[in-house]
Amino acid sequence: MVAIQLHGLRVRGFHGVLPEERRDGQDFLIDATLEVGTPETDDLDRTVDYGALADRLAAAVASDPVDLIETLAQRLLAVCLDTALVLTATVRVHKPSAPIPLPFDDVTVTVRGRARREAVLSLGSNLGDRLAHLQAAVALLAPLAVSGVYETAPVGGPDQDPYLNAVVLLDAADPFALWRFTSAIEASRQRERGVRWGPRTLDIDLITVGDQLLATPELTLPHPRAGERAFVLVPWLDVDPGAVLPGAGPVAELVARLDTTGVRRTDLGLRP
């Protein structure tokens, strides 16, 4: 992993319990350390834009006053953990002008946290033992929840046999690490990529990873065609009836606008 450190961000704020603190304000200094996965390319989309992060942290300090710097520190930690690709974060808030009637250098509060993001993955297979391919993927992914198994008509591509599809939910902070892992799972089931949208032993699509927005040559989040695919959205409702596809809206509303006649729930099941 890579640690990105931002030290000494100075922002005027009006936090504190004393009337003069709320009236006059004071400078707060912010240190933030973010851990991200190691970027494999020289691309800003593969890491954190610390300039943009500084702007968000400054806005959080300058916003609604609170009594305790502990509360302010938790607010800033939430900003860091909500930043795409951040795995863990440590935030230290300095209050060097705290109202203490004795000589002192500084007052600080430090908080730490780990990003927890729910990932939604769509699984599909229409070659060989379809159910066995899906079960192998589920066993390796160790998901939090697994939908029912649906038989679906193929969408696009050459003539081919029907698919078995399912959706799984799991915790995943790093979308690129998850993408590499799912690609390895596909390869373990002899997935071949000779024909676009052609038949495959196993297909694993990352639909969402929290609310992260990504657009790189390898990975786009949310999946750009998820909102048009009944074979993704219908199983997704199995495991999360209140699901929302970022940028598109509630999944239930999306399903209501789609033709779902080619999506049939089976009596088959997958073991988490």
C-alpha cells in the first residue's frame, strides 16, 4: 500500500464551547494520512487527488461549528474515508490556540478508521456446468449475501445458450484489487475472451463499490450498462430491495421500466 500524507492544513473555524471561540474563531491545523493501493500506472485516477481532498477538508472545518474537536476530527475522518480508493485514514486535528491559561504548545485529537464499502457483483455462466462455475466464484468471494439463481436469455453477441446469473454483495474497499481478484477467478474457470459478449464459462462484473465513481481503461464504476440489464437488476433486488444504482436511481424503479420476460428465477441455489 501507499501512504499519502497531508500535513499542516490551516483552516479558520469557529468550534469550541466558549462564546469567544464561536464569535472570534481560531485556526485549526489538520494532518491526514491516507492509505491506498499501489497505483499500477502513472494516472491520477488510480490514486487520491490530495489537492481536491484539501479543499473538502477545509470546507468541513469551515462548516457548522461544534463544541468538541473530537467531533470535528470524526467529521474530517468521514471525509477521508468517503474518498474514492482510500482504504484507511488517520486524521489529527491541532488546536494550538485552545483557551488554556497556561503555557502550552498544542492540543491534538487523533482518530483512525478503515473504509467499508459494499460491492455489488454480477455473476454469469452459459458454458459447461453453469451452476458449478457460479458456485466456485461464490466460494472464493465469500460474500455477505447471495441472490437466487436466474436463467436469462443472452443479451447481444452471437447466438448462444441461456445464462445462469446471480448477484453477490461483499465488503471491498479497493475496487482495483477486487477487479484483479475477479479476473483471476474467471481465468481459473478457463474464461476465454475471443468474442465480445460471446459465451463464457464465468463472467464477473463489478457493478458498484460503494458510491465510488471511476472511469479508467480497466474499470468503470458504476458499471456503465448495469441500469439496462434486467439480468443484473432483478437478482440485485433479491439481496437488497432498497438498492440504488449511483447516478441512475432506485433499482426497483429501473426494473419497472425494463422488459424482464427473459429473466426467470430457478429452483437452484448457491451456498455462501
